[in-house]
Amino acid sequence: MGVISTSQFKRGIYILFQNEPYMIVDTSFTSPGKGSAFYKTKLKNLYTGRIVDYTYKSGEKVEEVLVETHEAEYSYFDGSNYVFIEPRSFEQYTVPVEIIGDDKVYLKEGLLYRIKFYDEKAVGIGLPKTIAFKIVEAENSVKGDTATNATKTAILDTGMKVLVPLFIKTGEEILVNTETGAYLSRK
């Protein structure tokens, strides 16, 4: 474990907060006209999943927690855990529903994900930057509707809803940014 400064804070870093491991979910820097600068953070407890807000003074030092990462393919959902398989050793990793949370719409069989472990327990998952999805349902566009950057809602093969341009049709494959959940392009 190393010590890092608040200036090194960014989303996804693991730190020790009140003697427990936390992940930085969000951070913002504020430099008021008067007084010292500070970093507002949202921290997620790796054991309980509870999120807390905490403000650090600029330049403050915190202890970084080392988290082990394994690459594995998503295989299936067993009712309470998502199961991933490491492609070389065929070792299975189970990740509880609470850890995946809303990111379940980005899980596709056969895709590689980065599973993060602390004390040999799954504590997080790293998604690819973009994922290809098939559109299973999209409204039909009306001819002449293409003069503006109008969008419509489409439902993807994982159940996720995303806004797409009017020219996208059911059955097409599109790329989605996993950080924003936004349509990027046709595949």
C-alpha cells in the first residue's frame, strides 16, 4: 500500500478511509476565492457497498489500497451471483448482484471484463469502454423526420434503453459508451 495525495484522486481509485477500504466513485476539485482548496468525494465501502460523501483538504495524504485484478469472460447469472470464467485457467469467479448493480445491462456472454478483488473477495468490475449491442426494438421513423438531430428510444438485447438517431432500425448493431450509456455509432 502506498500513500497518495488528493491531487491524484480520480474515479476508480481505492483508498483507506476510517480504516476500511473504499473506492472513489466521484471526485470534484473546488478552489474558492477565500480559504483553501478542497476535494469533494463520494466513496463506496468495499464491504458494505454504502456510499459516503467526504471532503478532503487539498494536499491531504491518504493511503491507497491495492486491489488485485483478473480478466475473465462473463458466463451466466445463477440467480444471486454473476459468474465469470478466466479463459486460460478456466477458474470461475462469482460476483454478487450488489457489486454489479446497474452495470448488469453491460454484461454480455463471452466479453472480457476486469474483476477487482480485495482480500480474495470480488469488490468491483471494470467494463470495456465500448460494447456492441443488437437493437431488438426501435420505433419506425417517419420520412422527412431527418432534418434535425432527432433521436428515438431503442431497446437493446440486454434490456437497456438508449437514445439513437432516427435512421437506426431494429436488428442493427450499435456501439454504446459504457461510461455515459450513450449511443456512439453503428457497428
